[in-house]
Amino acid sequence: QKEVEQDPGPLSVPEGAIVSLNCTYSNSAFQYFMWYRQYSRKGPELLMYTYSSGNKEDGRFTAQVDKSSKYISLFIRDSQPSDSATYLCAMSGQAGTALIFGKGTTLSVSS
Amino acid sequence: GAVVSQHPSRVICKSGTSVKIECRSLDFQATTMFWYRQFPKQSLMLMATSNEGSKATYEQGVEKDKFLINHASLTLSTLTVTSAHPEDSSFYICSAEGRYQETQYFGPGTRLLVL
């Protein structure tokens, strides 16, 4: 079993839809959870960062962490064509250590 | 948010030559920098971790004599691909984390093509 599992998609939705992206993990020591967005041929851009369990909201984006289930989610409300990208979940056990990435989910939002 | 730059953004070189890629943290001091490579439609693979002023720690399977990493200051790390070959063609991305940060910020990446 890989440390971080993420469905690669692709996921296609119409503009305005609510998008749910998910990752599961096996290492209970993970404490820091991130979501990055990566456009084609660009570096990853940090979207959301959560420490330990709980929810975090930033505009149209909501990140959820359920440590008991080892499951994290990213919700995108009112999705826009500009949200079309690959979304990578990442996590680590300590600050200053390497991130463990999921494979990324490719999202396409059509207008 | 914190800004990390990379230079060059794209490089094409002949097989056997060496290529240097720079990674800079523009508005914070990066105590730790990470180098990743990414093949098409795949996730990021960690190559090495470097702390300012000390030797880099390489991941298993990454040749330290081929991928030379220098983290000489708190704002600059370099990756030199020595004697590059076509199989080294990839997208190389650095990230940086500061002393008071709990996550990493990524550079825009460098696309290397070895002919």
C-alpha cells in the first residue's frame, strides 16, 4: 500500500459544480496536510494548508482532515474553467521534512 | 505568500554537458530546500533535501555525484546535472521552507531537455 493514495481522474465537471477531491493515507504520524494546484508545465501552487484535524475555508475552497479515518478532502465550490488543473495532496509528519505527495487528480471544468 | 524563483525556466543541452539550475527564495530565508523531478503525468519525486551550510541528503536511487546540490546561503540552492544524458530530461522543481513556516513553497520549475 502506498503511503498516500489519490485517484488520478480525470475528473470533468460543468462550470458552477461543486468538486470533491480526496486522498487517503496510511501513516498515522502525518500532521501537516496540504493541497497544491499545478497547471501544466508550472510548479505547484499552495492552495490550502491544515495542521492536524479539522476544516479550513478560504474563499471557494474548503479543506477537511479526518485523522481518525486517515482521509483528507478538498472541496471547490462554484467551480470555474480557470480551476482546470492537477490537484496534488501532500503531507508530512514534521515541519522541515519532505512532503509525501499523492499522484494528483486532473480536473477539467467546462464552460 | 512566499515567493520562490527558479532559473532558467527551460534549458536544452547536448548530451555530456552539465547544467546548473538555481532556486531562490525571494522574500524569506529558506532553512531547508528540496529538489524534485517530475515526469509527464506523474507526481513529484523527491531527489534530495538540503539545509543551508550542510551537505544534501539524497533519496535512494539518486546519484549524488550526478546531481550536485549546493545550498550556500539562506536564499539560494543550486542543482547541477553533470554529464547530462537524454534520460535526465525532465521537469525539475525546487521548494523552500523557512524557519517559521510549516509548509513548502515551490518554484515554477525548470524544464530540461537533453539531446
